[in-house]
Amino acid sequence: QGPRAQLRCNAKNPAFVVPIPRNGNPDQSLTLVLWETRPNGTREVMVGHAKPVWDSETHSQRPDIPRQRLIALQFTQANEQPPAAAGMTRYEAHPLAPLAPGEYALLTQGRIYDFGVDP
């Protein structure tokens, strides 16, 4: 609720460590988006219709995000200490460019994690 996420940071180059199914593609399992504040003081949550995404593990719905809202990420396999849950591999994701101040959301496996980057 509200125009700003409760979780705030000053980091312009954050790293996100997320578990992805071993046979999954991190590019299709993790999305970083820029949210905008609406005139009524809320943050935009849905920016498009949901479309099915098929992989060998699950069938899920991913929002159709406009390209100008997508933040490009680079993925590397993360250290497995402690080991990831069975059937999962940890990946570290970094934005390709520093994040500008604003409101962001990390979308992964049906979950939304919002945060803000302050100047």
C-alpha cells in the first residue's frame, strides 16, 4: 500500500540470490521491473494481462510487462553453501546498469518482492 515500498536501500547495483528449479531458466523465472506511482498515491501492481509460461516443472502465469519497465539482469550460478533445496539451483542476479532512484519489484515464481531505491 502507498506510493513507496517499505523496504528501502541506497544500493544502485544490488544483487539478488534466488533459487530456480534445476532445469529452469533464470531469465524466465526472475524479472525485475520498475513500478510507477499512480496519481492516487498507490504503486502500480499489474501492468498487463497474464500469459501462460510452460516449463518442465510448472505451469504458471507471468504478467506481460511493457519493455520500458523491464530491468535487464545478468545471472550467475551462486555458491551452494548451504546447499539449495532439493531440485533447486541458486542464482545471483545483478542489474546490467545501476538502478535509478524509484520503486521496483522483483517477480519470481509467483511472488512479488517490492523495494525502493533512494538517491
